[in-house]
Amino acid sequence: MMLQDGSTQLLCLTASSGVPLFTRGASKQLPFSVIGSLNGVHMFGGGQGVVLSGCETEGGGKVVWRVFQDSVMLIAVNGGGQGGVGCSREEEVRLQRLLENVWNCMVLVLGQDELANIRNVERLKRDLRSCFGLIDQMLEERQEGVLGSLTHCADLLLPPNPTLLQEAVDGFAEAADSEFGCLIIHGRIAAATEKWWRLAPQEVVLLSALIRSLSDSASASCDYPVFLPHGSPTVAHRLLRFQLLPGADVCVLCGPSPSLHTAETGLVGRFWAPLVETLRDCLAVGERCVPQAVNLRPDVLALLLINRETRRSVSSVLHPLADAPPPSKARCWELLKLFYIFSTTRYFTQEESVCVSTEESGPRGRANDFARGFSHQPLQCYLVTEECKSYALQTPQHQLFLLFPPSVPTFVLRTAATQTLSDVVAATGL
Amino acid sequence: MVVQPQVRFLQTRLGIAWETRRQLNKMAVANCDKRVYGSQTLVKGSNEERDDGNDRESTSSSFRSSDCSDDLEPEWLDDIQKNGELFYLELSEGEEEAALAHANASQGVSTNHVHFSEKEDEVITEQNRKQRCGSRTKGEPALKRLARILRRKRHPSLHKGRGKDGGKGSASQPASILKNQPGHRQGVMVQQQQLKEVCVYLNPKRLVGSSACVSDSGGLLEALLGVVHRSSWSRGQRDPTVTPQAERLTIHGLIPNSPAIKSGHILIGDVLVAVDDVDVTSENIERVLSCIPGPTQVRLTLETASADSCSSADSSPARPTKASPPVSQLVRLLWGEDTTELQMSIGHIPHVVMYLSLKLDSASPEEEEEILYQYPVSEASSQLKGVRGIFLTLCDMLENVTGGRIISSSLILDKHLVHVGYWKESTNLLVIGLPADRVPLLYLQTVVGDIVRTLKVMYGSLDSAFCKTDHAPKLDHFFCLFFQQLIQPSRLMDSSSAQVPDISGTLFLDGLPAVRWLALPPEIKMEVDTVLSDFESSDFGEMSEDFFGLRRLYVILGCCLFYKSYLIANHLPKEDLLDVCLYCQHYCLLPLASEQRVGQLVIWREVFPQQRTGSGSIAPGYSQPQGRHFLLIVGLRHFMQCVLLEAGGCASPASGATGPDCVYVDQVKATLLQLEALEAGIEERLSAPPAPCLSCADWFLPASTARDRLDSLASSSPVFSKLAGAVKGSSSRSRGRSLFKERSRRPSPQRSPSDSGSEGHMDAGSGFSPHSTPDPARKLGGRRDSFGSGGSDGSGGSGSLFKIPRMKHPNPFYLGTLKKTLTERETEDMYNTMKLTSGTENTLFHYVLMETVQGIFIAPTHREVAQLSGSIHPQLIRNFHHCCLSIRAAFQQSLPARARRAADRPQGGGWGLGPVKEHGVLFQCKPENWTDQRKPAPTMTYWVIGRMLLEPVPQEFYVCFHDSVAEVPVEMAFRLSFGLAV
């Protein structure tokens, strides 16, 4: 067995010539012969009019292929085994999402032109190195509690006093001669300008991820050129990022002006210095994401609330006690993710954000082929496992996913879920 | 006397004395209401016949004269293949047929032969024809019979050796018309009107005639078919034999270049009798033809006056074998008839099965040598064949990469998503490709596992199945059935018509490692078990080893008994039962027995029960006897008995190709005949009110307008007020039960608000409110037994005794008054009726309970479901099954490997969510085509919940109920399993 249990390896090749561009993930790289065969079978199928999209092995191993823009082939291989995170079907959806995200990362950094028309493979290889940080972040899903890459909905942090922050972001962006501004706290969006929300949901998610990876680099500010995969895949914008406090970043998307230096010296202090205490309050909310003011039932372990219209989500693992019985916090996040995939692949419709390009809509559209087989509409579902009880419900506007400890009686779940939904929506206006 | 010939035959064959056997036969005959047994044809008198003693007497005597010839062989003997296998299926005629024959008998025509056999050819006499014209409904079966004759003619190989009738035995009968008779019979035939069938290809989009034609009197008949018919009024003459309204469609002319003239078999002067088995007249022909939606092949039945042309057409070998008889496609398929047409119709849907070799043997220069077997050969499948390199490479490579064998892959082929399932055995690879919209990926593995197990049961191993070239035709047939069942089940089951086939249901129920069980009342169950045990003891006289000093041929390992697709008794170990059942499922034997009355079914083949032949871990100190195993399936009418026999071990070892043994077949038949005495009891059980009570989904939709309308109807129409009277306890019988049910059910006031709430109704509190306490008084559920539901299948006189209408009033408040009027028996029945759900209302829609240990499951019977009718309910059941696929897949993934049906495939790997115990989904349904713009459509929400129980016995329970009452599935499962004493 060449791949470790549960690890995922990402292979990137040129679609036409099969030259490997990079591989990421997994400590041990797959032998080249395997990479070649994996690419070869897909290429051979393409010649015969057959598009290979996925493959599954015993023990949850999984291979997913996808070609973007007829020029770049991405292959994700998952080792499965005991450490595998999901059953194969859930895993496949996760991998499909991964490929899409990775492609978007590449476009974000390099622009579509360079990727669609590869002139110099060696240069591209070199250029692609700049995406590795972002790609690795997607691959490892390092940060707990950020589900945007899976849900394609922006992760929100609900600040205790949103109006102040909103005003500050609006003012800051305006001063920086931009319509796109956003405040990121703990990797989640705490406030953003109106235009920021008009970006495609995937772009919002992607920019959040980029800012996370940039702020990990610990520089106080940076000026980074980005291509928006949907908005402007060929023309770069400038992303200016300023660290306000550790864990709190503000950024704007702008044109040639202002320079990083003028913005940093002239604007940041003016708008954000008065708000340091407010920002500290925000940081205190931490990974709970939901302010303490929102009363949640004590028996809710974790929640994920998605607004289907605005494509924003808030997720939270509420772990009151350190010595609480399992599942642990990390496991809760994992269960929440798995339950989200489980419910959306089988029952609920998962909103498809604008696809990368139309010809690739085939493999994406089939994630819900099972859900389409229902003659009546699924509204809610629950799952009782040994570790916890999960409940999901869907209304025209929202999707809510909840985890409960096993001790909660099953018949209470529905009431608890509906109550939680109305409480959170009422308190936050999400 | 009747048994005599066969006795003699067997005596010579086996060299043993037959006294005991005769006695046994006599007993069987006596048991079975003096039916003739043991002769070539089994005469099964319908109840009407039995009642009418005189008539029957004459029938049977005419038989004896014909049957007591020196024809000694059982009719299936010629169908035995070289390797000893036998698949013999003979249909009996339906009830209408019996009625028709009965009517004919009273007219003095001797077509009172219910059972079709080759000896007495079916005769469509002048009189018969007239009756056809008179009563269209009864005419249909006659056509069927005729078509069957045609069928048999086209397959002389199937029935050769029995057609040596000449004229013997049928001297008293009118001559047959369609048989290839010796020349001298032609003279007799000339007077007969003859039927012939012609298949033509029609394309409604390309009308033959000009558009003006359509407006003409010719209409579609001319435009589409190219047949000119001038109705009598336009011709000014009147055929005396026809009624003025519905005129026979005599062909007066043919339009050039039309489908009719191209066929070459439609002649001027012929009469068009039927289109695709729909009887047509001038009155309805336009309607019938306008129903043809798109380009299709239709079968025309024509009556022709000239015997010569017809018989020449019939006998000419060049005649295309297109005339498809109106027996169901399934039966045709099982008969091994031409399957190309069926296969053609799904040719565009990509599906394939391939058995590929992973061994590279460069020495042999043959092309495509790695393909050991492939089916079908169509365009879409050849594309899949073209990429077999992918399958081989992936299979070989991925095992090294991920450490597990490949299970499936998905590919897109001409915008069709195709899932490919793999099964690797030694150095060979089985690849099955299926369209994703038929088999969800979730369930592909189960489907592939089942097909592999079926093949292993039939052939021992995949290698032995695929690597022998002489198996190829059989495998073609096998996979044709497989794909047809999955891809176009509606074509196969066309006899059951209207309902949309429930592919998810088929997948789910067939995929369960269990057989559908019908719990019988204990006394009947005991009798059935006794009869089976008697049989299994092999205590027939000729088996006495002491007496003959011979070893017996086979040991009966056990048997199981099906009645109308329900398992009613099982004396087989679970794994053997599953093996047998897989075989039966694959060959659709179970639905066959429930829908059509099987005249006679005899199947014999060597099998390789997985538990016995495998190297399974058996208790130490015990080793399985090394023997060969044979499966004998005998079906008579609705009964079907499967017997597993062992040769070797303590019976004498079998060598070579071993064919069925008459003694055993006859013993099974005798057993079945003995069991037929219990049919009435079983039928009674089937027509009994469902226990637990079921509700119809439509009742829960607060379609207030419809109900109001019904109410007003009830007050105005006498029929309905009579129905209302029946509710109050009068025992008058009434018809129109579906209306009745809707009428008698009243919505509870508490439920309506939560139902009519728009979607996203959040107030779940109302759902969980106080009705959840189980009702101690066991108030009766909201439905009433409907009697005489059209399916009592000739249990006739005795049956009607049991059809006393039982009043099950939905409203518990009426119970007190009802009680007084009910007889003791009825009251008892009422209390036996179980309600599964808690609360005052019966909210149960559907359920499936599987006992893993015994390998059986229970679900509402087809009849119970059919009784509920409704428009939403069938949808709901489809949805239920679809959801169950998902629920069960979730269970499967958390189950340890041993419990899986595809037993020898270890299922390692993580199911990230952990073992699933219970899983439920809430669905919302709205009535279709809701037109009222002002009001939102009423909605109804219901749960589909699956629960896996490990204690006290492993069970899987799937239930569907209205969400007004919170249910605890565990409790429901307990109530169900204890209540029904599975």
C-alpha cells in the first residue's frame, strides 16, 4: 500500500501532455508510474468518449479526476483505511470539492490565462509554488471550525456589536478607494462591505482562506495580487491586508491606488485605533462564533447554520467542560462536517455555486443524483450513532445541522432543533 | 387408473414397486377434491367447475380418454438439457379463461378445457368467435391462448415430442386451426376464420397519407397504418354479423408505401381485430391509434378468410418470428424466446457485463482474448467495452495504492452517468456497468454482490460460470433478465399494467438478505409444516432402502414453500434459503407465481450452496459431507416449493449430468396438491385486514374540498347513503370500497392545523404533544377491511364464508355500539387487529421488518397496499423505498463484515460517523397539480425511520408514519415482531 491510511494526495498534471506540475499532501509521494497510470486511464477514456470521474476501493479508498479548462488535470487520491474520515460516498464529495477549491486557488494566484494556455511548463511549475500554502491549507483543513471550503458559504463570526464594526469597515474601504472591504477575525468574516458579499460565494471563501494563510505568515501587512476566479479571472486586483491585532485582519480589494504604505500609515490607525476594545471583544467570542448573548440549549454540542440565500454560515462547537465526555472538540468538528456531507448528498439540495466552467458541470451535478430520486421533499433528518445524535433541518431559507450528546432522547431532537433555529435566527438576523 | 401409465413408466425406470406410491397418489387425489393427478395434464377444476358436478364429470372423462394413451412421459421430460438442467414453465389460464370455457361448455362446445396443453390444441371456433364479438372482455384471453399456440409453434424445439397428436385424442374435438396439420385437415380448416399476427412499425410523426387524409373518414387508420376501411354506411351495405355502432374493421384497401403494405402480410379482405392486444372496431380504432406516442412497433391481429395464405405464412420458415404473443414479456423471456427486441429497446442505455482476464498471455495471438465474456453487444456497451483497459488498469493499480480492491468507478458516457461495479476473483475481473439513474452508487455494491452470489450458487464459481463456452447462451439469458429487471422493469411486468414500477423498492427488497414472509395463522402454519416435514422425511415407499437394498438417490436437505411470492414455510438453514431465494428472485419466479397462475413449473439444476460448498468455518469435529447439491423447484398455481437435495454424503453419489428424477418431482407435486387444500385458509389470511393496520397517505391530506364533495355525495346519492349505513353496522355488502374508505375516515381536528401549515412550519411542539401515550384500549385503526377485493382467486364457496365484512370503524366512539352488533368472532378479530402507532389515530403508512437471523422480512402484502389505493400513497411507498436504500446503506457501512450478504468481501474501513443505530428522514408531500392559486397547497409530512436492533434478535426495522405522533421506532419494532410472532 503506497498511501497511508486516510491521507490525501493531490496530483496536478498538464492535461494534454501529462507532465506532472506538482503533488501535494501525504508524506510519501506516489511513485511516478502510478501517477502516470492514473493520468493515463483518464486520458485514454477521454479519447474513447468516456469521462472517468471517480473510483472507489474497499476500505474507503477513493480517486477523483477532473480536468479544468482542458489544460490542467487534478487528481485526488485518498488512502481510505481505518483512519478514513468518511464513507466513500461522503469522501468522494469532499474530494470533488477539494479539486474545485484547488483549481480556484490556482486561478486566484496565477490567473486563468496562464493556466489555460500553458506555454512554458517549467515556469508554470515554478509559479505554482506560490499557491502551495493555500493548497496545503485546503488539503489539510488545518483550522478547526472553518467549513467554507466544504459548504461554499462564507464562515461568519457574529460580533457582539456589529454596527460599529460595519461602519468602520465601510469607512475604511471608502477611504482606501475601494468598494470591497472586509474584517476577518479568527479566519472568519466579522464584517464586510455590501460589495464584498456580492462576490461569488466561492471567492469569498477563497479570499478568507487566502487571508488566513497570509496572516499566518505573521507580517503586519501585505499587498497581494489576486485574480477572482469568477469575477475577473484574467485581470489581477490588489488585496491589501493589515493586521490589526493578532487574529484580527482587515483587508480591501483595490486598484492601483492607494499604495500599501499610504494605506497603512494613513488609514488603518484612523479607522481602527478607536475600535481596539471592540475588536478585543470580538476576539473573545473566539471559535464559538456566536455571541454569548444568544441562548443556546445546553445540550447542543455543535451547530452549523447556513443561510441559503445569502450563502453565509455560522458554525460553532460548544464545549462547556474540558473534561466533558467524548466526543472531543476536534471530533465534534469532524462529525459536524461528515454529517453535513451525509445530509446534503443524500437528502438536501446543496446549492451549486457558479461552476468553474460550464463543461465541467457534469461530475458536479451528480453529487445529488440520489437526492433527486425522492418523489417527496425531505425536510429534516436525524442520525443516531454511538457517539452522538445529529439532527438536520432545512427550510427554504436555512439549513441547520446540530449535534447532541447521546443522552438526549431522540424525540426531543426535533423540538430542540426548531427552537435553536428560531433562537439563533432571531438573535443574529442571519 | 389415471396414475397407471406413469406408474408403469416409473416402474420400468426405477425398477421398484409402486404400491405405496399409488396409495399416496390416491390420497393426494382424494385430498385435492378428486382432481385428476399424475396424468400428463393436471386438470385443476376451478371452483365453479367443482360446483357444477355434471359438467366437470364430462370434462374429466373426455380427458381420460385422451390422456390414458400410452404417453407415459411427464411433459417436461423433453426440456431437460444435456447437462441435466431443466427449466419448464407452463402457464395456466386465468380466471376469465376458466369462466369462458365454462360458458362454452354450457353451450355444448367442447372447449371446456381450462388448461392448455399441446395435445388438445386450442380451438377458436365460430361460436367462440361470436362470443368474442359479443363480449370483448372475455375475448381477450382467447387471443392470448391463440398467441401462445403461435409461440409454441415457433419453438418446436421446446416442445417437440409432444406434438405427436395427429388427430388422436382430439377426435371429439373440433379441429385445430393453427397447428401444422397434415394436409387432409386443410379441408376442415377452410371454413374457420383464422387469426394471424403482423408486426408493423408505426411512426406517428411521419404520417403516410397526406394531411387531408386525416380529416377524411380514414383518419389515422389510413394515415398512420395505411389501411383503407370503408365503413358500412359509406358503402351502403351492412354486414349482418356486426352491430352498427362497432363495426369490424375489414380491410378494403391498402395505401402504397404504407407500413401495412410493406409488411406484406396484411391482405385486402382481412379483418383487423386487435392492435397490441387491444380489440379494435371502427368505433375505437382512432382512439387506439392516437394513443401511440412515438415511433414504435405494434402488433396487429388480423382475421383472415383464406386458410391457405395463413398456413403457408405460418409454416414458412422465412417468416420473421415477430408476432409477440400477449403473454407477459417476463414469461417470454423465461421461455427463452427471442430477446433481441427487448434488448434493442434498451440498447441506447449504457450497460454492460464483462468478465476480463488480468493475465497477460502474449503467446496467443487472438484478438480481444482478455474478454472471457461480454453481454450485451450494443453500441453503448461496445463503448464501455472499448475502455476495458481502464477497468483492468484501475483494478490492478489501485489495490497497491490504497490497499483495497476496487469496488466501483463512475464515468460519464454521452452525458449518461454510468457506475461500474467490480468483482475480482483470482486473476479474473467481473465488471458490471449500470446507468446511475437506475442503480444509485450507494447500492451498486449490493447489486453486484447479489449477482455474484447468484452466479456462484448456480455455477460454483465465477470462473466455472464464465470460462465454459457452452455457458454463453445461458449467461446471455441470465444477464438479459438482469438488465431488463433493472433497466425496464415495466416492460417485463406489463401484465400488472398501470402502476409505475418501483425500482427503488425492487432494489431495496431484493437487496435485503431476507425473503418476504407471510405469517400464517398457527393452525394453518402447523399443517403446512407437517406436510412439508412429511415430505422431507422421504418416507415414500419407493425410498425404502431396506426394502430394495439400494441407496437413495438424494437426501432432502430441506425445502421452503412460497405462496404468491410470500414465503410461508421454510425448513432450510438461512444461508441456503438466501441462495435459493436469490435464484428465484433472479428468474422472477416469485412475482410470476403471484401474478400469473403457473400451470406447472419444474426447475432442476445443480447448485452450489455457498454455506455448504464454501470452506466456511464449521464447528470442529464436523465436516460437511462432500456431495453435490441439486435444487428442485416445482410450482403449481400459486404455490411454489423449492427443495434442496444432496447427492453423495449418505445418499448415493451422483456422477455426470444428473437430470431431474421423476419420483422427487412427483412427490413435490403431490405435496403441493395436498397443500392446495389449505389455499383457502392462506387466501383468507391474505385478504384479512392488515395487521398492523395501515393508513393511506391520501387520508391525511386535508383536501377539504374533496371531502366536502364526498359528503354531499353521500347525502344525495343512494349508493353512498347505503355505504354510510354499512358503517353503522349493517352487514350489507357494498362495492366501491375505495370511496367508502375515504368516506369513513374522518380527520382528527388536532391534526389539521399542523398539516395544512406551509412548509417550514416550525411548531414541532404540536407534533410531540400529548397524544403520544399508547392507547390502552387498542382502539381500532382508521380503516376497514375491504372484502372480496378481487383477488380471492377462485376460493369460491368456501372462501366466501370468510368474507364476512368486519366492521372496523375508524371512530373509536362508535366502538361501544358496534360491539353489541358484532358477532363473537368478529369481536375477536377486532382485538387481534394490531395498531402499531400510538395515539388515537392510526398513522402507520408502511413498514418493513427484517429478521436477520432467520433471513425473513415482513411488509404489508401487495394486496394490503393495493387496497389502500390513493394517488399519493404509491408515491409515498416509492419514496419510502428510496429512502430505505439510503438508510440501509448507512446501516451496512457500520455493520461488521459477517452480516453482509456478499459475505466473502471484507468491509474494512471507516465509516466516519460511527455505527448508525437509527436514522430518520422527514418528508413533505403536496398533492400534485394543485391549481388553487389563492391558497397554498395542503401539505402532509411523514417520517421514514430505520432502526437497527441487535437485541434480543438482530433486526432491521423500517417504518413510515405520519408525523403527528412522535413514535419510538424501537417500541414499534417490538410491537410488530411480537404481535406477528415472526
